[in-house]
Amino acid sequence: MNADQRRLGRLRAGQGEIANHVIDEFAAGRLSRRDFIRRGTVVGLSLPVLGAVLSACGSSSSSSPGAAAKAGATIRTGLVTPTAAINPVTVADQGGLVMLAQTGEYLNLSTETLSLKPVLAESWTPNATGDVWTFKIRQGVSFHGGKPLTADDVVYTYKLQSNPSSASNALSNFGGVLDPSGVVKVDDYTVAFHLEAPNGNFPYLTSSDNYNMIIIPDGYNPADWQASFIGTGPFVLKSYTAKVGASFTRNEKYWGTKALPAATQFTFYSDQTPENLALTSGSIDVVSSFAVSGGEELLAEGAPYNIISLKSSAHRELSMRCDQAPFTDPRVRQAIALTLDRPAIVQALFKGYADVGNDSPFAPVFPSTNTSVPQRKQNIAQAKALLSAAGHPSGFTTQLITEQLAEIPEYAQIVVQAAREIGVTIKLTVESSAQYYGKATFGNSDWLDATMSLVDYGHRSVPNVFLTAPLETTNARTGTGAWNAAHFSNTQYDTLVSQYIATVDLSTQRTIAGQIETLLLSETPVIYGYFFNWLAATAKNVSGVYPTAIGHIFLYGAAKR
């Protein structure tokens, strides 16, 4: 046994069975450095232990350089208009989630590299089976009103958000995973989550990926949040005007490193065209997100803007109601999927800033995606044959409802035109995001009720929520299938997803992923045409803006020169 092997042995001591499995996988060469860091942070390996393992295995650790910057600027940012009240329980859109995270904080942050960074939780560790996760809560943190943060606040927040009767948007993550009874205070700064089943990626469900989960004070009414924006974060609310904008000032009593800007200002826009124009005219400093389609001026060679491009799992889901004719027949759903020329769509809409999708939520950015499953390609002849075999040789007429957001209307038009090639007439309706989402519940939402529905999905660092919320059999009691616009119900699928979620090691995840991908190609309840990069832009004189691919825009490190 050489010195590095002895060092690894010492590092493994006291880490726990699951964490040691991750160390062993990396030492054996079955995990890349990036995947080891991602997986290691998930199972609670501290940064010193991660660095020591990397060193022992002959890999150097590095950190992102931080450029010196002057404090005191006001950073002006454009943002898509929030669709509803800023309520931590009900927010379900990008504008809303950005607002939550300006003053609120999560237990941990899912970073640009898909690793987890401690925030209000200092550490987290699983038990041997991965069905109990224990979080140590950071001490010395206070809410903006001065109340100290304790485990009581975390317990209250998680019981509220995991309650099936709360109408929480976070139930898309917690349904079948976490019940309120499983949220247990161990002591004033320790919380244990007793899960309904083992979950190897549970810490991601406590991160900024689960964007509703900012910690609010014990007993606080979330319906009052828009009036106060109470949180523990580096900014405090100055003003908020619905449909117009918001402004914040630096929290001088912040528990961590103080924000560089003295203030931030957000202007809300109905779509990206006026937002992009505001950047080009100098009215704002930051565009929080933009699409390639409509953002050509920002991407032009030599344009005076900093472009931030992040590979992501963000995508659009084209759902077909599996409980409504003619989409009750999977051959009809397959036929629609076969009309799409995906590489051409990616080029037309994204000019290379996207990856082709294969009709499952396993994006190329996920390490567990099984790339051995054949890619679905356009095949008009096969599509016509499937339609004929399903009893529709002359096609049929249906309706598609979608929202006015980024490239979505253009994509919808492509879907309509492609369907004509096989005799299918799709009547398209494009609505405002507020009208389209409605109350975001079944029976009260064009998103969830339409025969065909095309919706935006933000990035996640692991595929769990994509596998559960839009595709699992809907169950109001457990909150599963809360976003199941396809009304898809398949027991084999539900079983495979449960197996995938409970799995810790990457190789087994990839094997199960292949089975899920194959099943979804056969059933095709949802078309996943592409996964696009997250794009943000700043003026050339602005630095330190930190977006995440799910849609956050963090400005605490931003500066102007």
C-alpha cells in the first residue's frame, strides 16, 4: 500500500457508507473529476475532504479566480415580469424565482458547475441507506428583522412546503419523497429529513434548484411575503411594484461577505425584445436571460456585451393528452414526434447554443444520461404509416396552447408546420404566461388542461423533478405528477423512476436511465425536442454577475468599472 492509498484509507474513515462508495468509484476511475465533485458534494463530503481525495488520486484542485472589483455600484437588471404574487409557496415562473432569491436564501446553492455549495446549511450527511439526511444549520444568521435563524425556521418552511394540502409548487419535488412528518428538529441547529424512500440526490431538492425553498421565519404567512421580502440574504427590499419592477439595497448586517453593489434595480419586461433594447441603449446593465431567437444583436461578432452561456437541462415540453383522443394511442404521439427535424430546429432557433433532445428528460448535461439509446430522427414516411395504423390515414385536427415566451411561439409554429406533412392540423393559441399558467392546478390551467401544451422548463442539476412532476402518475395525496400536463399514467415507468431515484452509484443510474429513455420513446407522452444553453448578457463594463441555468441571477458580486 503506497502513501496515497494510506491517505485515502484515512480519508474514508468516518465518512459513511454512501460517501465512501463515491470515493471508491473515483479512485477506481469510474467517476470523472467533475462527477466526483458533484456526487461528493451531494453526499456531504466537505470541501477539504474533496480536495484531499483529488490530491491523493493525482488530480489537482482549482477554484475560480475572483477579479478585484470596487463596491458601491447600482446594478440595473432586466427581468421577465413575474406572472403572479411573489409567494414562496406558489411561485412557478422565472420572474418570480429571481425575486425570491434576491433576499431569500436556500440551505445550499446548486452552482454553475452543478455542484452544491453550502449556504444556510453548513453540511449534510445521509444514513447508510440514503433515506435519512441530516443537515447542520449555520449559526450566527439572522433574518432582516433581526430574528436569529434556527432549526425551527427550517422545520416550519419544509413542513409547509411538503404539505400536500398547501398547494405548494415545491410538491413537484417533494411528492413521494418528503412528507411533513419526516421533517424533524434534532436540536436548535440540526434538522433530519426522514424520506419516504431512499434518495441519492435529495440535497439537490433542498438547493436553489428547488427554487421555492427559501427559508422563511417560523410561523410566517407566505402570502405576506411580497410586502416584506423577508429573508436572510445579502440584499433587503427597498420597493416592489407588481408588473413594473423592484429595487434592493445592500444588507449591511448580512451574515456572510457583504454584497459589492450598494443597490440593485430590476425592471420587468413582458418579453425579451424591449429588455434587449434596454441593454443596447444603456438603460440597464444586465439582461437576466435571453433567447438566441430575438437576441441576435447581443450575439453578433464584436458586439459590446459580455455573454454568459451555460450548458443546461432547460427545455420545452410538448405534451399530448394521453387520456384524450386521438392521443390515447401512442402511435399517434410517436407520429407527431417523428415529424420534427431536430438538428434543423436547434440550428434555426439556437444557432448551436443547444443540444438535440431524444424525447426523455435525460439531457446531455446529466452524467447519468444513457447515450447508447438511439436518437429519434425525422421520418415522415414512418409517421404517416403510424397514423394510418392508428386509424387516422387522413390525419386529424387538434389544438395546441402555449405561452408568449422567448422562442416558444416560433417553435410552436414549427410543430404546426411539421404536422401538416402528415395531414395533421394543429390550431395554435399563444397566450400570456399569466393566462397560460392560470392557477397552475388541474382544471384551472391551460398549461395542464390543454389537449396539446407547450411549456417552458427551467434547468435542474439532476433529472429527478423532470422524471416525477411531469410524468409520474398523478396523485393528489402525495403530490406526485403535479405538472403532468400529458396526463400520462404508466406503472412500469413509475417503478423505474423510483429505482433510479433511490440509486446512488452512477453506473446503475445510467443503466436504469436507459430503460426509462427506451420506455418513453415507445410511449412518447411528451416531446423533448432540445435542451438549450442558458444565456445572459451584461454591458462590457459590468463583471461578477452570477446566473444559474435554472434562471436565477445573483448580483452580490457584481461591479462596474
